[in-house]
Amino acid sequence: MKFLDTFYLALRSVLGNRLRTFLTVAIIAFGIMALVGIFTAIDSIQSGIYNSFSNMGANGFTIRNRETVIRIGGGGGATRGANTSRRRVKTSNRNKVIRYEEAMAFKERYAFPSLVTVSFRAGGGITVYYGQKKTNPNVQVIGG
């Protein structure tokens, strides 16, 4: 058979089975549309997650020497950390003070391309004095 004969045979088959042709084309079009939609949704979700994490500072981390204390109710009781009932904390390292020399040694050994800083949070709810002037007792003092 020549190419023209094959083409006319295919055209007669398509025109003779219009319902099958329509369903086949519809299924292929729906599949391509679903695939493009899924890829678009994945890209937009991924972009949204990356933007959210970069706004929160996902490229940075903090090393602290104390755990979070959460007060529950008015009874004065406190629970330490989050999910302490599920995990065990080494008591030998809990609340161990990080010395300035240790922080500087970590800064020198941290070899990844980054900006490393050392800071100290002196406390919150502090009154700052300068000469005869003073602030309200709601200042947080952080040194860096």
C-alpha cells in the first residue's frame, strides 16, 4: 500500500467510528490537562512553601542553652519544652551555659558558605538608664 492509501483507510476508520474517535480524543485531552494541572499545582505549592520558609528564616538556626518553659493555667505549674513526655532530655546538657569561647570556636569551625553571628539575650522587661533618663520596664536587651 502506498502512503495515500493508508491515509484514506485511517480517515475512513475515524469517520466511520465517530463515537470511539471522540472518546479517545477526549480521554487523551483530559489526561494531558490533568497532567499539566498536577505539575502546575506542585510547582505553585513548592514555590509557596519555599517563600514561607524563607520568610521565617529557614536558612538560619539558633543554638540556645535553655529550653522553653510553658506555663499552663494559673496554678503556677510549668511543663518544660514541647512533648517532654515523649522524649528524654539529657540532664547533663540541660541549661548548660555556652561560654563566649565555645561560641567563637563554633563560629570559626562552621565551614559552610554563610554568615555566622554570636549574640546574647540579657533579658526582657528591663529598665534602661542613660544619665538621668530611663525607659519603661519593657525593654529587651540583646547584644550582638
